[in-house]
Amino acid sequence: MLKRALEGVGGARRNLGWRSWRTRSLGTEVPKERVECVVIGAGVVGTAVARELALRGREVLVLDSAPTFGTGNTSRNSEVIHAGIYYPPHSLKATFCARGRDLLYKYCSEHNIPHKLIGKLIVATSNSEIPKLNHILIRGTENGVPGLRMMEGSEAMRIEPELQCLKAILSPFTGILDTHSLMLSLVGEAENNGATFSYNTTVIGGHVEQSRICLHISETKCLESCNGSFPSQPEMTLIPDLVVNSAGLSAPVLAKRFNGLQNEVIPPAYYARGCYFTLFNMKIPPFEHLIYPIPVEGGIGVHVTLDLDGLVKFGPDVEWIDGVDEISSFLNKFDYSVHANRAELFYADIRKYYPNLKNDSLQAGYAGIRPKVSGPGQPPGDFVIQGMETHGITGLVNLFGIESPGLTSSMAIAEHIATRYL
Ligand SMILES: Cc1cc2nc3c(=O)[nH]c(=O)nc-3n(C[C@H](O)[C@H](O)[C@H](O)COP(=O)(O)OP(=O)(O)OC[C@H]3O[C@@H](n4cnc5c(N)ncnc54)[C@H](O)[C@@H]3O)c2cc1C
Ligand SMILES: *[C@@H]1O[C@H](CO)[C@@H](O)[C@H](O)[C@H]1NC(C)=O
Ligand SMILES: *[C@@H]1O[C@H](CO)[C@@H](O)[C@H](O)[C@H]1NC(C)=O
Ligand SMILES: *[C@@H]1O[C@H](CO)[C@@H](O)[C@H](O)[C@H]1NC(C)=O
Ligand SMILES: *[C@@H]1O[C@H](CO)[C@@H](O)[C@H](O)[C@H]1NC(C)=O
């Protein structure tokens, strides 16, 4: 895969194939190649970046350790286009969510990506939650989120008869989309504009040479066959003008393996699993809007999401995990299992706003893992985008902590990178 992809990069302009590097690089010398732009990770952020760079005429090579795009799993999320309510004003999350939301709705309309503006209700179910709800409204308004409105419980319960609450905020511009269709479209457009995707290809580290980053590349199967240690030598070194490290959960782990990048600038990596349960035996979804409780630490609460097929999902909860080693991280060997015993907690949480939830109606769904830059008990972190201005290495851009609303923000992050770092 790597060989074929590299032959494709630069097309006619470059007549060096893998074989010629092999013969040129005598003995154990690792073959080297220059590429204009390398994007690490074909999640939704990486593919949006690749598309943007390719549209601007750059030569782009996307590397992903997995056999295809979006396994990270960009579709292990709620597939919600967030309006941008909760984030601290002027934070990257607030800024990119707002811009990304607008870009995404436009993109989905223009490219026939299935999506729906179904709106959401954030609900207070006890008196003690009402001040928090008021706060959320102030925050959302400060962030310029359009159309937010406080409702009495009676009005909310009229539009959602299964709902129980004292007050609610309506966010009319929150929506849902089909992430897989979005990614297919982004990848297709990137490829049509000359980008090359090389799957089964892992970036195992890098080093800085003349203040420029060189990437160490290995085929994933080689890493897999190494029994949990790194190969003593990469199969090749890439010397790009621009590298965007959008390896999601692995981005900080990978950055630590860039020899010559100061470790101090790399934020700590925390991981928080979020599990979903689905509602089964229900012909008609009980709700038409997304229903969100007041946010909890580490996430925005076990909420009701609907997908475009009308499947009702509850989640994600927050479960901090640790002990993730580098190779498992690169090979995406995270524990994505949903423990059925967590259902008990779900019933209790959900019944606060959906009292008619029947016993035995929840079924284990799927899990996703949030890449976080702050740990339990700490205030939530912002997205972290570090370029040369932070670490002094030409052409290296690291993306850390791209958790929710990363999907909503993806096209705005791509635009930012292209305007700021090209
Ligand atoms: C439970 C949950 C719910 C969420 N809900 C929402 C939501 O409703 N709305 C929203 O806007 N956002 C949501 N998010 C956030 C959103 O899903 C993420 O921000 C987004 O998917 C991140 O995309 P990414 O491209 O940065 O990372 P990923 O999708 O993780 O992609 C990273 C890629 O890098 C590859 N990779 C890793 N290491 C290497 C390496 N060493 N070499 C080569 N490739 C490598 C991986 O294989 C992977 O394909 C949610 C997240 C979670 C976990
Ligand atoms: C990637 O590897 C998997 C299994 O290791 C293999 O089935 C698949 O064909 C490979 N894909 C590509 C594009 O090389
Ligand atoms: C993401 O994970 C879900 C649940 O495990 C799976 O059904 C889906 O196929 C995955 N999506 C991609 C694009 O790999
Ligand atoms: C990995 O382990 C297997 C069996 O445990 C062994 O056959 C193989 O030679 C090992 N490979 C390497 C690269 O050490
Ligand atoms: C539902 O389960 C709880 C305990 O898990 C039990 O107390 C309750 O009676 C059950 N309700 C119905 C309607 O079966």
C-alpha cells in the first residue's frame, strides 16, 4: 500500500518509485522522500484537512494505520452537528464549532450528504438545575448561537409529550448527519484533487533535521508482527514541507516520538470512554428532538440522539481509562466494548427526563473514546493547535484534544490550518 501510494504521489513529476529508492539506498540506509504535505490520520479532521489542502493545489499524502478512513472511529460519536452553546466564548471550540457548523450545513446541502436540522432541547429536571440552565442560555447567547430560547416545562412537554422537565432551552440549529457519507465525500473530493491516501501505513515517530520534521513510516503489518515493540528501523523517511498530525487519540503519543520536539509543549493525554445504549422494540421514536440533560463533568450528559434511520441512542457516559501503550494506540487497539452492567446507571439518568422508559428496553450499543487534554476533576480543555510559533519546528502542526465538537468543527479546523500554515 505504502509503495503504491508513494508512487502515486507527485505523479509524473516524480519518477522515483519504491523500487528505485531501494536500489539507491544501499545497505540498511532508510529511503527518504520529499512530499509537499502529509496528513497523519484519516479521521474526519484529517480528511477535511486533506481536502482543503488539495483544493488549494497542494500535493497531499494522507497516512493512516488502519485499513480505511474513519475507523478511529469518527463514527463512534453522536453524529450531531452542534450549534456551539457550551464552550467558553472565544475558545477554539466555540470559534470552530460556529464556523464549522455553518460550513458543514452548507457542505451537506451542496453534496447531498444526509442530514437533518432536528433541533435540541436542554432540560432541567430539578429546581437546583434551573440556575445552570440559565447559565447555559447566557453562554450560548454570548457565543452567538442563533435562535436559542428558554421555554417553560409545559411548552417543552407539549412539543415532546414523553418528556418530563421543569424548563428547557430550545436550540433550533442543532442537527444530525451521516458521518460516513460525509467522510466518503471528503475523501472523494480530496482524491479528485490529487490527494493520495495510504492506508495500513503507520507513522511510528520522527526526528527534526535542520529545524524540519522528518517522519518515520512503517507498514502497519510490520508493526503488528513486532510483538509489541517498535521496529528497529522505519521502512522509510518522509520529509514534508507541512505535516498535520491529526492522529486523534494517538496525536500526543505520536508527538512524543518526534525526536527534537520539546516534550513540555505536548499536553498530557487523557482518555474518556463514552458508551451508548440503544432503544429497541420501539417502532416510533419517543422524541422528535435531541434531548440533553445539564452537562456533567467530562461530557455533556447522557442524552437522547436520533440517527437518520430513526434509531434512538442514549449516551455517551463518561468513563476515564488509562494504561494505553503507544503501539496499541497507533493500531487503535482501544477497548471499545460496552459493558452491559452500565445500563443500570443509564436507566436512572434517563428516567429523570423520560420517566416512561421501560425496563429491559436498553441494549448495549457502541463506544467511542474522547481524546482529552485535561483529566478528571480538571476544567475541560480547549482544542490545542500547535504550529511553529509554539515549538519552532518548520511545517509541523499538531492537533491535540480534538474531542467533541470535533466533527462539527472539522471543516473550520481545515480552513484554519490552510490559511495559517500554508
Ligand atoms: C463518544 C463521542 C461522541 C462524540 N460526539 C460528537 C458529536 O456528536 N458531534 C461532534 O461534532 N463531535 C463529536 N465527537 C467528537 C468527534 O467524534 C471527534 O472530534 C472527531 O471524530 C475526531 O476526528 P479526528 O480526525 O481528529 O480523529 P480520529 O477519527 O480518531 O482519526 C484519527 C486517525 O488517525 C489514525 N492514526 C492513529 N495513529 C496513527 C499513526 N501513528 N499513524 C497513522 N495513522 C494513525 C487512526 O487510525 C485514525 O483513523 C464525539 C466524540 C466521542 C468520542
Ligand atoms: C490492509 O490490511 C488488511 C489486513 O491487514 C488487508 O485486508 C487490506 O487489504 C489492506 N488494505 C490495503 C488497502 O492495502
Ligand atoms: C464504527 O463503529 C461502529 C460500531 O462498532 C461500526 O458499526 C461502524 O462500522 C464503524 N464505522 C467505521 C467507518 O468503521
Ligand atoms: C513474535 O512472536 C512470535 C511468537 O511468539 C514469534 O514466532 C516471532 O518470531 C516474533 N517476532 C518478532 C519480530 O520478534
Ligand atoms: C423495573 O425494574 C426495577 C428493578 O430493576 C423494579 O423495581 C421494577 O419493579 C421494574 N418495573 C417493572 C414495571 O417491571
